[in-house]
Amino acid sequence: MASSISTIQYTKLSSGVLAPKLGSNGLSFDLHLGEDYELGPMERCKIQLDISFQFPHGVGGLLELKPSAVSKQFLSMQPVVIGNGS
């Protein structure tokens, strides 16, 4: 079943996924992983968010790490642009 936050629709793809939460700035959403990952130094992996978004026409987004995760845990990720396919 699809749910919405503001005008962005989302669907959980597995039961263990938490719903996205509107960030304190009112402009971003916090996403949570459905499972834990453990990486060694310099290791890489692909992660599954198990959530699907449907954006209104002309709207998209950018997935990026929270600054606190970068500074505390020395994480990095390639920027990911998401949108409605138009």
C-alpha cells in the first residue's frame, strides 16, 4: 500500500523498513536501512533501501549521507539522483 509524505508517494518493499521521516529542516527525509551492514576498512557494498518513491511530475531528489554519519563514521557514497523518469 502506498503512503505519502507531503506530495511524494512511497511504498515499503519489505516489512522491516521504517517509513521515511521528514527532516528537521522540513526539506529532507531521513531514510533507514532495512538491515545492518558491517564493512571492514576500505570495503564497499551496495545497499538495499527496500522503499520505492513516486515523485510528482518535474520533481526529483538526491540521496546523500547525513553530515553526522560522514564525520563520525568516515562513510562516503556516490551521489544518487532519483526522480519520476520524465
